Amino acid sequence: MPELPEVEVIAQGLREYALGETIEQVEIRWAGAIDRPDPATFADQLVGRTVTDVGRRGKFLVLAVPPAHLLIHLRMSGRLLYCEAADEAARQHPHVRALLRFVSGRWLVFRDMRKFGRLYLVDNPQAVTGRLGVEPLSEAFTVEVLARVLQRRRQIKPLLLDQRMIAGLGNIYADESLWEAGIHPARPASTLSEEQAAALCDAVRRVLRRAIAHKGTTLRDYRSLRDEEGAYQLALSVYDREGQPCARCGATIERIVVGGRGTRYCPTCQRLDNAQPPSQPG
DNA sequence: CACAGCTCCTGGCAGC
DNA sequence: TGCTGCCAGGAGCTGT
């Protein structure tokens, strides 16, 4: 599942390859992939536009195609591939939902097995991203800002997954951040100590930066713009590791359901009460 | 405001 | 072997 680090790696790839490309043709193979405007208008309006900037907001890719913006959300299984004119196989894959052909002859291919991903063409990106919370890798993500989020009477993990609070965390990096900070995922947010809030703030930033450095996590579907796998799956502490020993204390990683989501954690390092974990995270 | 439940969708898997 | 049916999961939505 592409989360902030995976989307950031794709954005880096788009900056390297797609910047300056002009769209010559738009092909939509599954109309449901286009959120807005209607698919015909979407295709019409994109032709002739040049990609002048590539950004990311939360899990959204934001491509400036003046005077509009093309936003892409990959959701569960979406993939974005930049391929050569000769690469017909990439375009013929049955899960391809939409394609952009550039004047250069190269293609941007949107592939999505589960059909949850969406493309948006809007004048103002805020129309789509306006309700997103703070960017966790920006300077705006301070302990004070996190503390305000933590005042809510909710369990900490569903709060971390709420894009209106913090933009970009998904199931993998929420679990990883909570392990890193030594906090139980079902812990009521408002009961965290100041030290724990500070540890969580650090943990979120550290985990996301490390994952970007590893080019993201490939458990199943995720690939970079050039179809490369990430490497962070090799460095995961709890996610996809249930039944295996905790790297910090050796206890067995468990799976529970929190807020309806499968959740992996270490029952020794991440206690629901305030007891000290066996060692401080680092 | 919190939160449960539903929807979208399909490959993968368990169970028979 | 082959079938059925359940499940995960991001996010938006409704209802309580």
C-alpha cells in the first residue's frame, strides 16, 4: 500500500523523468478511475498540457499542468509507471486503468488492480487536499501540533491514520512509528505523557525518513515509477512480522485489531498501562 | 465528536 | 483438483 514514503519516491521519479513532458494523448480504460471532472472532459483538458511541477501532499501526488493540477491517489494497489515508447507490454497489462502519452513518445501508465485509486483534474489542489492535516515531514509538525491532535479522546492508532490530523500515515507506518515510540496502538491518545508525545513525534519523522531512504516498502504491489521494488520491508520492526521476535526485547510480535485495522505490535515494549518498557527505543 | 458499519474491488487463501 | 466464500485495506459516507 503506497503511503507517504512510497508516494514521495514516486514524486522524486516524476521530477526526474516527467518534468517538462507535454501530454499528447489521454487514454482511459476504466472510467471509474477518474474522480473529476467527467472522464471525457478530463481527457480533453489534459491534452496539450505540460508538467511543470511535481509535488506531494499526504498520499496525493500533485502534478502542476498549468493552468490546472493533476492529482493522483494510489490507495491500495495503484501503481504509476513511466515507460518507453517501445514498452508495449507495460501498456497492455490488464490492470491498466489510464494512460498519458507524452510528445516524447514515452508514457505514464496508471495501473490499479483493486480499482480504489483515483485521478483528479482541478484548478486548485486545495479542492481535493483541503481537509488534510499537517505534513509529518514539514517543520509544521512539531510536538506542540502533535500534542493538540493527541487531546482527542480516541485511540492513538486510528488518530494517526486519520488524514485530517496527520497526512500520509497508513497502516504500515502507523504500526512502525508506535513500536519505535514504545506506545500501545490502542492507548487513548489523551493519556500519553509529554515524553511519549515527543517520542512519537520523533518516531513518525524518523520512520518516514528511513523508509524514503530505503525507497519505500514493497510487500506486494508497490513499485517505483521505474518498476523497482523498495527495500524497507527488510527493515520493518512489527508490520508483517507477527509471530517473529521483537528486535528490541525478543518477545513475540502480536496481531490485534484496533479501530477495525489489523495491527502489529510488541506486547512487551508497547504496554497499555504506563509501565516502563524494558529499554528505551532508539 | 466518536465510532461502528457499509461501500468500493479483487487476488489470495482457507475450508471443504 | 476445483469450488465457494471470506478477508484486507484507504477513505468517504451514513447512522447512532
